[in-house]
Amino acid sequence: MSGSIDSGEKDVYDDINITPMLDLAYVLMIIFIIMTTATVQGIKVNLPKASAAPTLAKPQTKAITITADGTIFLDTFPVTLPQLESLLKQYKAANPNLPVIIKGDSTVQYQKVVDVLDLVGRLDITQLGLVTQRIVK
């Protein structure tokens, strides 16, 4: 009697039913096809063509940085206040709407920032920005 039970159990595991696995594969394939065609479809427009040549225009904004020890930088070059004035005059002559941003260290002497602001005001540079750090709340 025990021999017949063993043979019955062997018969149960002789065939593996792969139909559910194929159903799952077909469903995944259909979802993939629908998702890829949905992302491709859209309104057709004529997009503007970009030049392959690199642009020769230099960034117009000049950055004045005042470090904690009072050193003044124009972009990345250290300058004195008279040098800063002469350089800004040259840039202002080339571009009347010269934008300037001032980045002052939070521990810098207030007088240094006032001196730079006074210089920018004398040169009639009206596009002026003061850079601050955003406080995350």
C-alpha cells in the first residue's frame, strides 16, 4: 500500500504547469509596449536647431567677492579697490548694462562692503545683486 502512495506522489510532480508564468510574461510585455508607445506619442512640433559650434560669448555677470580677511576678488582674481574701480570702468564701457553681484563673507567688516557698494554706485552700475545663503527650515 505504501508503494502505491509513492507512485501517486511522483505522478503529481512529473509535469510543471508553465501557463501562469506565460500569462504573466504576456501581461508584462503588453504593459511594456503600452508604456513605451505612450511616451513616444505627443504633439509634433518643429524644434529649433542649435548650432554645433561652441558659443564665443563670455558670461556678462561680474562677481565681486569679499573674503573674511577683507581681500577683494573680481571673479577669481584678487584686486585692490583702485584696481577694481578701473576694471569695472572698462567692463562698464564695453557693456552699459553690466550686471554685478557682490558676495561678502558673513564675518567681513561692514566698511569693506560699504566701500565696494559706494564704488559700484559711483560707476553708475544699476544691475546689482547681493548674494545670500538660503536658510533651510
